[in-house]
Amino acid sequence: MKPATRILIVDDEEVVRLSYMRILASADCQVKAVWTWEQVDKAMEEEPFDLVLLDLRMPGMDGLEVLRELKAKWPDSEVIIITGYPTLASAKEAVSLGAYDYLTKPVGPAQVIAAANAAMLHKLWALHDDAAGKASTVQSNPIH
């Protein structure tokens, strides 16, 4: 049996964190929620997550700064930006920094699961391509 997909939710609004946790826990994912860069860094150091759902507007370090740090330290983790304040400039910057997707709040359960599935499929193929010619296996599970 493959381990559940590990997803880290990063949002300063508790209602958003709880909503995403409920959606993804029902999809058999291992989910943790945090709201500061320090908490993100600590959680990722303990055991890197497969996927990070990241808000842009947060107190302290903003989402684009968090994305920059995440991709520098854990380049194999996929990141989906989910923001209530979308701009073309932030979308372009997020993608250039390595975000897999950029979604606008509010997002419904089906959209969260579809985006997570797409990101995990992308990660599986990226790991598959990296492992071509090497003896390794992928340990991630698509979300159902």
C-alpha cells in the first residue's frame, strides 16, 4: 500500500484552513495546516510534504516569499497558490517561481481536489522522468 499524499495548507484564515483540511481529509490525504513561514519551515523540515496549498496574503512573509523559500529548499514539493487577491503580476511571478497552479478564492471542494490531483500527477511524471535510467520508485498516491 502506498502512503497517503501529504498536503500542507498555508493560510492565515482559520476557516479556510479547516475547510481545505476537511475537503482533503475526505480524499484520504494526510493533511496539516499552518499559517506562518516559521511553521511551514518546521513542518517541511520534519518531513517534506508532496503538495503545499499556499495563500498569497499573510502577515509577515507573504506567499510569494514563502514560495521562493519552499522551491529553494524543497524543489520536489508542488505548490498551488490559492488567493482571494489575484493579479496578473502575482500569477506570472508565482509561475516563474515554480508554482504548479494559481487559483482564485473562493474555490469549491471539487476544484481543490482536481487541482491537487493534477499537481500530484505532474509530480509523479516529473519524478518518473528524473528516475529514467535509475532504479527508483515513486511513493506518491493520486487523490481520490
